[in-house]
Amino acid sequence: MPRPLTALLAATALVLTGCSGQLPTTSAPRAGLPVSQQSEREVDRLLPPAPPGAGPVEIVEGFLRASEGFAGDDDVSRSYLTSELASSWVPTASVLVYTGDAEITLVDEDEVSVELQVVGRVDADGRLTEQAPQSLTQTFDLTEVGGEARISTFPDDSGLWLSDTAFERSFRPTVLSYLNTQEDVFVPELRWLADSEGLPTAVTRAQLAPLPGYLEGAVSTAANESVRLATPAVPVDPSTLVATVNLQGATLAQDETRADGLSSQLAHSLLGLTSVAGVDVQASGQPLRLDGAEGPITATTELPYSDVDRQVSQVLLRVGEELTLVDPSQYALRDLDAPDDVDLPQVELRWTGLAATDGMDDLAAVSVDGTAFRRWRGERVYTNEGIGDGLSAPAVDPQGAFWVGGVHRSSQTPRVWVVDAAQLDSVARPVTADWLEDEDRVHMVSISPDGSRAALVVGPAQTDTEEPVVHRLLVSGIVRDSAGRPRELTAPLPVAAHLRDVTAAHWGAAGELVVVGQRQGDVEPQAFRLRLGGWLEHLGELPGLVDAVPVPRVTGVQVIARTQDGGVYVPEGQRGWQPVRNADQVVVPGG
């Protein structure tokens, strides 16, 4: 008979992490641990080992429950396994995250099945892939060891099975830091690593690993195959919280540029952990000091690289042919007077998908029929009718160039072009994207604030069938030449693949998108915030939603939504929207 795991989980006791193993015997107050040595977790779960005389179902239940503590010194999950399986089991080889109850059924005297509603998977490198809830049945074989039932085999390549709540307790979203090829800024990459005392070591090893495939050529790393940890772990001093990273690698100490880059990457990633207050990077036991720095790195401001800091103080609203400058910090998007050096043009109704550079001195749009591209610089206007067909709304590169997607006019195959910022009549240069299939159509492009990644909404060409056209979201690395001009888009990473349709995607920060799409069960598009590598965050129901654009502010990214009837909305409360204006388009400069 199936048994839900929740019943046993409810019986699991909670104990305070800061307590010792001995209860106090007097009422006199006693000193606790110093604040700097307190655990990051507020509570831990008491996870019992395999009890004597437990049957097969109880053993599998107990194992799934105890697996949450796999990364702790007191890991008891292996007590449910045979010694052979316990010694070969790699918990983080693959992690299944499920929601609801695990239904556990005795199939035979030595076989138990577990049915789960899987909502995500984490690979061996800590990359999370969210998916629509999907039923999955896994089989566990058991054998008798010394008169006790023990799990002897897992499904192939299995690691952990964790409920969504257990996953949040056991894994921590951790940011790795890569280097932009054009500017001295970091490019973030989110990973999920086991939340344990070994987290600094795991972060360091992940940072020293090769670049993700989709970022090769688009970003750089100072690590290579010759650089590795000289010690088995990265120790953290309990009194100073300084993590010591002792590396060994050929010429590391002699190559100052590489040493500075690697020290910056490691320090930036490790200082993101609350358990680390300083980072001492060494080469074969000798400190690798940044220029002008003495002692361990204790603040990211000491680094020669920084996070991308993009802030937008003015937004454009288009109503008909008129453009109005508004203040996004004001609840009602109050009108602003245009600065003397900003000359906003009238935009004829035949032009759509308006985009503007940061200074609003360069604007671009495409014709409603997708056959022409136009730019405005003050009173000067230039129209290019020879790029291609099916042109997407322009996107702005941090360097001021405009990107458009579309199809080649003669071959009708998909293309992506860049129009350089230098001249008003600059030609559109094709950017290589060999991974695009002939039947693909690029419906939207958005460029990350650091210029290293492109988000593309791609779907099939329109057909005569009644089947709905499904658009998918892809993120590709931008490979640039020595002058910084884009020349290639790398084979992309599918993003939010569990959305059954995507209609818009905009970068809000270097590692974050705002997406409009539909999940299974959604009857119309919804707005989501997506931290790349994280879970999709629903921003609330808004009937008739057409687009949602992020506005980077000092206090974080603000989202402004627009509906089919021209309503403009701003967030209200946790998941609500408040109407504030009417407009045909909301234009975020530089976005």
C-alpha cells in the first residue's frame, strides 16, 4: 500500500543548531558561541539512522528523509544502504527536486517503487533545470544484510531525491564570477551547491572548473587546467572568517594579470558567502597580493573588477506618435521635462518596437511589416530597407549598437544583425549563429547589461495549420572581435524550457531576466522574474498582459507592465498590479 513520506517527516524533531549535545542542568545563563562562529542555519533536522527491524518501505522512507543531511559530518543516510552502495554513492551526481508527497509502494519483498512529482533537476556541476511538474517512478532494490533490509541498488546515475522544501534547506544558490572580455566587470553564473561547512571548497572548485559551454569565447576566466587546489579543502579560520585558497599552477605567480584575475574571481565568489569575511589567495603557500592590497581581501571594492551597475532614472512612454519622458521612481510615472540635449522625435505609426540608447540621443524602430529599419538622431533620420524581412524590435547593446533578428530576404533563413553606433547610416552586419535552424524565426533579442549574453525568443515560421506557434527562450554568449564588435552567438542554453510559450524577455540585471510567457495551465501570458539558473518567480496575474519591462533602479529592478488595451501598470504589494498610465509602448533607455 502506498505511503506518503510526509507522515514520517512530520514526526522528525527540530533541534537548535547552536545547542551542544548536552542539556543545561542549571538555570544559570551560559555563554554561547561568538556571533562570528554561529551557523548560517537557524535550525537543523534530527535525522535518525536506519532503525533495527525496519521493513523495505520504512528503509526507503528513512533514506529519503535522511538524505537531506548528506553533506553533514553526521550523515546517516548511508546507514540505509549496503556497504558497497554506500561507498560508491555520489549524492550530488544528480539531484531530483520534487513537490508534494513521495508515494512509496512495496512492489515485491525486495523491491520498492517511489512515485514523485519532479519539478527540477540539478546536475553534477550544480546547474538547476526547472521543469513542469512531471510524475516519475523510481525503483529501489533491497537486500538483507545481517538480518536487516538495506538498499542495494539505485536507478542509474541517481544521487539525491529531495522535496522542494528539503532542497531549499540543503542547497544554496551560489554565484560564480567570470570576467567580461571588454570591460573590467564580472559576469555572474548561478549554481546550487550543498549548504555545508565544505561550501567554500565547493565554490572554489567550481570557480576553477572550465567555462560553461555556452559562454566559451564570450567571457573569460583566469583559471585553466594547470591551476588546481594545493590542499584538499579551503579552510576558513573560525575567529577571522578568512578563507585561505592555496593554489598550485605553472607560472601563476609570474603572470600578474592572470593572478589578479583569478584572485578577483575567487574573492568575489567566496565573499558572497556569509561564512566568509576575507579571502587569502596563495600560490604554493605564498600570498598573491593585488596591487596596493595588504593582507586578505575583505571587500569587493578592493578588486580591479566590479559588478555591472546599471541604473535608469528616466523612461519613455509612447502614445501614438508622441514620446513622453517619465520618472520611474514615482508611483504614477510622473512626466518629466526633456533635458536640453535630448530631442525626442515624433514616431510615425508605421514604426514599432522603439528602442533608445542610454542617453536617448539615438533611437531606432522597425516598420510594422518588418521590412525596414529606421534611426533617429535629433532631427536626422535614416531608413535602411535592405536588411531583411520579419525584423524584430531593436535591442540596444551596452556599446550603443542596435541588434535585430529576422530572415534573409532571398533565402528566407533566420539571421541576427548588428547596426553599429558609429554612423547614423551604419550598415547592418550579420552575426554568425550557425545553430539556428532554417525553420527558426528570431522574434526578439535582448542584450545583457554587460554585453556578454543575448536572450533570444525563437519560434518556428508561421504555418497554415491551426497549431499554435510556440516560442522558446534561449541565452547565447556573444563572441566579439578585438575591437569589441559582435561576430558570433554561441550555441545557446535553453532557459525556462518548462514554459509552453514565451512572448517577451528583457534583461533586468547581469544575471536576471523578466519574462512574459505561459506555464502549463495558464490561459494567457504571465510575467515572471527569472534569475538565470534559479526558479521562475511569478509576478502576479494581470489579464491581457502584453509586455513587462525591467527598470534597473538603486533599490533593485522595478517592473512596468503593459496590457493589450494600452494600460500601464506598476507592482502593488507582493503579487498585485496598479494601473497608472496609458501608453502604446514603454521604452527603457539602454534596454
